[in-house]
Amino acid sequence: MTNDALPTPTRPGWGQSLYSGAAGVALLHAVRAHTGEDDGDALRPWAAAMVKGPIHAAPEACGLYEGAAAVAYVLSFTHTNTAARALTTLDGHLVDVTRHRLGRAHARIDRSALPTLGEYDLISGLTGLGAYHLHRGHKTELRDTLAYLVRLTEPLTIDAQPLPGWWTIDSPDLRPSPQWPGGHGNLGLAHGISGPLTLLATALRHGHTVPGQTQAITRICEWLDHWSTGTGSHTWWPGLITRDEHRRGRLQSPGPPRPSWCYGTPGIARAQQLAGLALGDRDRQRQAEQALAACLTDDQQLAQLTDASLCHGWAGLIQTVYRAADDALDDELAGRLTHLHSRLDDHLDHDGLPHGAGLMDGTAGIHLARLTTAVNTAPTAPWDRCMLLAG
């Protein structure tokens, strides 16, 4: 399975995109070099494409998946003196970016205004920058980001209605829309509150604490509990809550969404599993693992997976299950991996590879998921910290 020819850039900043550009493919080759499956020759053209031109470090244009943070994340998996010097410079810029964005976020909370998704999410917001600082061991910036996330969980009253502090004015397309009056509540790991939950829980497991952290984790978990449907092995979560659903206090979705990393039950269950581990709550951990295992045997849910990608397809489901299985109370999740790999193979045989080479929507992510979850292979570098999966 190869699709590594260097394509023509399709948009400005393509090289610095961890999601769909050269940075994501460079990450693949950096990890393959770590495992001895690549030499430096495969990495070089992608790394060159990644750093071609000025690296974007403007605060509002720099999230974990774009610009300076994306480039720095990839460089952290390489081991050259040149990369080390570049990382030192980029880290200085990312400290400034994080402080600027934290200042704007706290000012917004002080005004009792609702956030945009891009303020706090994993892909482009402060959760993603916090994940980078955790990965790099930047204790001050991580601490300040965690303190902000604690504030994010405090409720706000808007138009005489109490709302969770992460309720966003945006539509799911990351911008306000008249089709989404009152905004929405986002449960997903990529863009919703499961991202902050996972960062808060993972940081706690690593001994990074701030006042109110455990209460914030509990507050998010209780909200996710409210919007779960079913019990035990039949539990699932929606990806989104509308303002009308919040007002009525009940869900109108007909059934579980696509079982993906980004928005579906797998990503949300992994977040709750990590929360259970952080809090020493074995019941929550067990319930999360049961929900994840159940969606792997639900053909109606699996039928909604229509591509092989890391973000919202088979590779992302496999990577999520692999990490959850490593922390699980029993072997049920681990026992499902061989079947999931077979389903991925069947999909690729029938539909072929994605058109792009990128990490989250293309072939690089499929390669990495296979490399990480293959049986009897050497441990890989924890590249999926950018997905908040490596606990």
C-alpha cells in the first residue's frame, strides 16, 4: 500500500498542514525512520516541502494541525541537530502564540460570551496547543492551558438559559450559521468537549495538576452522561447537541452516528476511559470500554464508515481501539483488532486508497495506524499524541 509521490501543493500553507499536507506525511516517514523501516531519504522531500516558505506563527492561524505547531510537532520526532535548533526557535514562538490566545480566551470568559470552536478545540484551538506543550514537557504553558480549560467548563447563562461553558456560537462548520440558531454543543474529540476532557485527564495521569481540574473532568463527564443513550453495551453518544435539544433536555437523533475518532462513540469513549483512569473511577472506565466494544459489533454503526481515513474512517477506529485496548480492564477490545484490520483490508480492496497522501484524510494515516497496531512489531513513537489517543 503506497501512495507517497510528492503531489503538487493544492493551497497556501499546504506544506505546514499536519491534517492533509506535507507535514503529516513527513510525520509518517519520521516514525518509520524511528522503527528502522525508512532511512532519511524518504523523509527529506516531505520535510523540505513542510518548511518551504515562511512558517506561519500568527496566533489565530497557528493550531496544532497548521503552521508552526504542526511543523514543530513533526520535528520533535526527528533526531538531528538542525531539527533541535529549529525546535528551540519554534517553541519560543509557540509560547507567545499560546499566551496570546489564552489572554483572548480569558477576556471572552470575563465578558460571559460563548466561545468559538476554534478557541478551544484540538485541531486548531487551545486544547491542541496544550497537547503540544504536554508532548514537549512545557510545564508552564501546559499549566496555564489546563487552568483555562477548567474555566471553560464553568457554566454560562445566555438569554436566561444556563449553558455549559464550552457551548459554542458556531455551527459544526466552525462558523456561525442561521441554520444553527443558538449554536450547538459539540461532544467530539476533534472539535468538541471530549478533546479538553482528554487533555485534562491525560495531564492528570502524568502528574500535571491545577486547581479545579478533577472537578472540571467530573463536570464534563456528567454532561456526557446526560446525553448518552442506552446503558452498558448499548451506550452511544451523539456528535452534536442542538440548542433546541438542550432546551428540551432530550436527544432527537434517531440512532448512533458514524463510529469514528473525530465525532463518534469511539473517540468519546476513549476520552471517558482516560477520565476514569485519571480519577480512579473503574465503573466509568468499564462503561466506556463496553460502549466502545459494542460499536465494533454493531453492523449498522460500522456500515456508516465509508472511507479508510484516520480522521473519520477505519484507520482512526483501529488506532482508537488499539490505544483503548492497551489500557483496558480486560482483553475484549484487543481481541477485536484482527477483525478490524480485516474490515480495513476489505474496504481497501473494494474502494482503493484515498486520493490524498495526508495524515488525517489520506494514506499517511492508514500507514501509521497499520504500523502502530501491527502484531509483533517494535513499539512506535507515540505519534498519535496529536490525536490525544496515546494516554
